[in-house]
Amino acid sequence: MKLRLTAILPLLLVCFLISCSKDDPGTGGGGTPSVAAKTMLNESYGTDPLQKMDIYLPANRSVTSTKVVIMIHGGGWTGGDKADFNVMIDSLKKRLPDYAIFNINYRLASWPNNVFPTQEIDVKAAIEFIFGNRSTYLVSDKFVLLGASAGGHLSLLHAYKYNTPVKVKAVVDFFGPTDMVAMYNDAPANQPAYMLLMSGTPGTNPTMYQQSSPISYVNAATSPTIIIQGGLDPVVNATTQSLALKNKLVSFGVVNDYVFYPTGGHGDWNTATYTDAFNKVQAFLATNVP
């Protein structure tokens, strides 16, 4: 098993996105009608070439009512690109018409460069940049994070670890790692690669593993979370990762939804499964991010 958590999700969504989006006029955040929709590609939030994002702003947006969904791609922290999520954009616009969409890149790990927590730092920088430019983009402070695989891990980690400059209102986690010690222990073939990514083993660098594990930060104030997981995932173990997180969220009384597909792998799901997953995501956000 390789370290790279391949971003399978976007590749398998094409049929789903064409045929299964719910109808919606897509007029956006309820602001002034004279505000037109706007797309801004490869906008910088930092000085590195990988610190860029694509921005999709809805028409009629406003700083009081237009919510924000920030998308974080997968790829095992060492690969992947925001373009992996491009196939989802039109569907998200229809399903979440009152949201602005920010699809971000981050610096990729390649030993000895950009090892952890570089990716965590970049996600934080992107969120701070978006928050600081709310008046320019005409968006509110209602932020949602959505990630797949390594992007799910980064989404959970930021939402659970940081409350400033904005507390994330909800997290959408598609099969993201939640406990980095368990990831190391569950994947012996990957251990040398994890040692490079995390600058050691759980025994030699326990602080890095603890501080990089979203499950370490769960408490009663943790953001509402929807977890989507396949039961046959060969990369992210359903029991030691997603189910463990779900159980800890429940123990603290945190609003959560655990969507489990017993025969699902690491995102290699059929159209019906993805349709069901995104219907549940849409309903979860409608309930928990008013």
C-alpha cells in the first residue's frame, strides 16, 4: 500500500454530477441583485506557486448571507491538485446555491521539503486569507470545510484545532485519516514514508503525531461533522479512523452523521452511492449551517 491517498473521488463523480444534481436556480446568497457571479482562477493566498485557489462567487451575494465552502483535495499529502475537484463545481453550485466555493491547493510534501505540518499551515493561511477578504468577496463568516482523503484529514484538523480567526461551522469528511498513530500502525508497508512525512515514528516524534491527529482535538465545542466512509477502504481503516472519530464525537455530544457504505473502498464507489452521499451532505449542511 502506498502512502499516496489517491484522489479517486473526483474521477468517479462525472456521471453523478451530470445526472444527479438537485434542481436549484443558483442565484446565490440573497444579496443585491446587481452583484454578478464571478469566477477567479489561480488566485494567490501566499507566495509559493502552490499556494493558490480557484474562487467561484455566486450572484447576488452578500457579507451577511453568502456562506463559504472551502474544498481541500486528497493525494496523500504528497500529490493531488485542486483540479481533481473541478468536476464537482457545477454540481455544488446547484446543490449549495447560497455558498461561495473556494477550491485550494497547498504545498505538497516531498522529503526533505514541505513535510508536516506544512500542509496544515497552508490550509490555515488560506482560511485566514479568505476570512480577511470577506468584504472584497462579499461573503459571510459561515465557513464549511470539505475534503477527501488527505484533504478530509486537513479539513478535520483545521476545524477541530483552530477557532480563530473564524470557527468552522461544519466539516464534510470523505474518508479522511483522523488518528495518525493508527495510520502508522495500520499500514506497516507505509511506515518508512510516514516516518519521512512526520519526521519520525510515533515513538520518536509523538508530539507531531498527536498534534497532527484531528481526533486529539475533539471536545464539546467541536464543529458539526459528517463522515463518509467505505467499509472496504484499504487505505483509511473504517474502524480505527472514521468510526473511532464518530464514537469520540458522540461521547462529547457533538452533532455528527456517520455515513457508512459496507462495500465501499477508498472512493471507488458507484453513482448511486455518490448520489446518496451528496444528498446526505446537502441535508446535513442545510440543518447545521443555517
